[in-house]
Amino acid sequence: FFEQDDNTKVIAQHAEDLKDGRAFAEVAKRVSKKKPVIMLKAGRTSLGAAAASSHTGALASNDKIYDDVLRQSGVIRARSLRDLLDFARGVPMLPTPKGENVVIITGAGGSGVLLSDACVDNGLKLLKPMPEDLDAAFRKFIPPFGAAGNPVDITGGEPPKTYQNTVRLGLEDPRIHALILGYWHTIVTPPMVFAKIMVEVIDEMKAKGIHKPVVASLAGDVEVEEAAEYLYAHGIPAYAYSTEIPVAVLGAKYQWARGASLVK
């Protein structure tokens, strides 16, 4: 039904059992090429499976089988209710990437490390090594004690212009296919200032026909919550107090795009 419904952009479901795995796989493989299909498969542990059996009669089975079936069917597997909801909201919002090269731009080295770990956890490929000319181009905008590699660490004392210039460069260069932004609260670039200039530069690029997925992680005091909401309202999945969730959402988008043969 939802495959044929024009108002449905993404299909998300919670399941404790698949009575006919083959039939599900056949339908899911077809549908997932048109629309993202996300599943929260509960009962993945022995205790969870026993609980599922007690209230639905679900059959306990090897969770790896479900993992393989979902992956081969192009279904995005959510590991928690939070993942299910975040993927359902964020995946259809993001443009489809045109390639695998991801770049992290961060205002704090520690954020860059955590975001890099999250990229590995979610099957994302960082652009490494950074091409020499691109490395030099980023270095023009950041202080000498920053790092241009990948992550691009602009350091914590930089004004809004530095975020603007580096993100614009990341969006303009065709070798970069997606951006992960790491913001840490500073007086020099307050949260809402960061959020508004990010929306401005991304809208500027969209007007030029450049559409790339961008997600953001924001850390700081409660002001980052408002900034994250502003970014989200303008098409940028952004999360306060987490380096893991935005990367997981981007990873889910990539997983869907690979399964639908939309990214090489």
C-alpha cells in the first residue's frame, strides 16, 4: 500500500517476527529502490526473543539471519526506537549523495575524533588522503594550529566567516560528496549565529544547483538546542549533545542509496 501512496516518502516499521521472510524480502527489495524502508527488528537477543514470544508468539531465530535478509533487501535496520524515528525523519530530508567521499568540518578536535569513530561505526568513507590542492585551499581559511586533513579542524576561536568559508569550499568541490559539521559552543560564534550562517551558505549553494547531504552535531549549553531545531527546520538534520546520531542518519541515507544503486 505505502509503495503506491504518493504521500508516503519513507516507510518505517517495528517488527518482532516475519512469518514469511521470503515474501517480505521480495517486496522490500522492490519497494526500497523507490522509497527508504526502515525496520526496527525487536527480539534480537535471546532475552528479547523470549519476551517477544511470550506476548506475540514470535518464533525465536538467529538474529544474523534477519540482519542478512534486511541488508540484502535494501532495508535500513534501526537498532533502537530513537534510531527508527531519527532515520524516518532525516533520511528523506537529505539529498542523495553522488559519491562516497565524506568530509568532517569541526570547531573542536575532540568532536572530530568522535565524529570519525561514528563514521567507521556507520560505514561511511572519509576522503583520505585529502588531495593536496584541497588541503591547501582549506588551510587558507583556518589558523596555522588548525588541521586541514580530514577532519578539517578550524579550532574553537574562529569567527562565523571561517565556518562559512570552509563549508562553502566543501560544498563547491566536486570531490566531496557529503559534509558532517561539528559545532562546539563559543562566544566568538554563538549557536544561533552558526546555525543561520550554515543555512545561508547551504541555500546559496542550492541556488547554484549544488545539493549535498549535510548533517550537524552541536555541543554546548541549552542554546544549542534552539540552533539544532533551526537547522532541522531548514533541511539540515542537526542534533544537540550527540556526535553519534547525525552520523548514523547520514549512514542510513548512504545505506539506502547504495541499496538502490544511486551512489557508486
